[in-house]
Amino acid sequence: MKCSQCGADFDELLPQCPYCGALNYSGAERQYFDHLHDLNHEMAEMGDDSEESYTSGIKKGTRIFLTIFIALGIVAAVAIILMVTYAKISAKKDNEAYHANMQWKREYYSQLDELYDAGQYDEILTFLDEHVNDDGYYPYEWDHLDFINIYNHYYNFQIDTPYFDDEKLVYKTLTLYDILSLESVDLEAAIDLTDEETEQIQQWKSEAHTFLTDHMKLSEADIETLKSETLDPDYHYPSYSQCEKYIKKHYKGK
């Protein structure tokens, strides 16, 4: 086409004359729409890529979530299996321990009953010493255990008394401790003793009290002071260390 300004010939698709720069309206319009078409095409391609990226991100996030969820599920399942297994093992051990303890009771409680019925209290003490470490078993539920525990103090009192006048203060301390242990027995509060046992213990208490008054020459007021000075306030029972202090304070020896 010819330029309307300079008359030069140029391609009609150009937006302006290449010689004088005059505007070519038809060419400029064509160039505008071409650029608009390219822009729309690029926008469409970008939209497709964004959607694909978004979809890919969702899929990836879902896979990560499912992986974590499955892993946590496996950990929880393993933990539950271990807990159930441990509970079964513990229950089995407890059951075995229970039956072993019952067997121990059946075997030894009958022997204790025979010795008790025969009045062989010394043999019962020996029996208890021999079996005190039987896998932790001890005849805590035996009917006459409280009585035998009290007899143990009387038994020791009988052994220690002949040595009370020895110059070694340990014999005096042991004797005093066993005497006060007998004195501290509250028969009125005892609930696991038979009438015969209560009567027997009262006799032992009288023998111990007589030793305090006749051999140690203590008045009733002195005895009450002695009990007060040697009492363990936490257990309401005589304290061996306090008995030792009393003996060292009132007797000479080594």
C-alpha cells in the first residue's frame, strides 16, 4: 500500500509507515488484536499449569497424611499388642504366685497348727526362722501369729534374764527391751487372740513386771517413767536405742 503522507510503498500489515512513521490504522488494529490473542493464550496456559500444580499438591499432601496416619496406626497397634501381652504375662505370673502361695499355706499352716496344738512354741519360732525367706512367703494370715510374736518376747526374756547381772550392758538392754515389749501389749485392744491366749499372755506380763519390781527394784512410778522414756512415739512401742540409753544411764558396765 502507499503511505498517505509520503507516498512510499510498504506492507499493509505494518502498523505505521517505515519511512515517515505515519500511522496505518488497519495494520495497527491487526497488531493490537494479535497481541490480545497471544496474551489470552498465555493466560490460558498459565491457568492450566496452576490447576495441575494445585491438584498435584493436594495429591501429595494426601499421600503424606495417609502415610503418617498409617504409621501412627501401626505404632498404636504395636503398643496395644505389647500392653495386652504384658498384661497376660503379668496375670499368668500373678496366678502362678497365688497358687504357689496357696500351696505353701496348705503345706506349712497345717504343720504350724500341729506345733501350736502341742504347745511347742519354741519349735514354731524355729520353724518361722527357717522359712522366713521362702520366696517371700510368711504366715501373715495364720490364726495364732500375733500370739507367737508376743511369745517371742517372752522367750527372749527367759533367755536374757539369767545374764542381766553380767557386766555387759547389752544383756541388760535386751532384757529390758523384751520386758517393755511385753508390758506394751494391750490385751483389751487385741482382737486376734483367743481367751486362752489372752490369759497366757497376762501371766507372761506379770512375770516381766515382777522382774522390774523385785529384781530391778523399780517402784510403780519408776516403771511408768521408764515406759515414758523408752517409748517410740511413732510406733507406740519400746525403742531399743532408748532402752540402751536408760541402761547406760542407770547401770555401770561395758
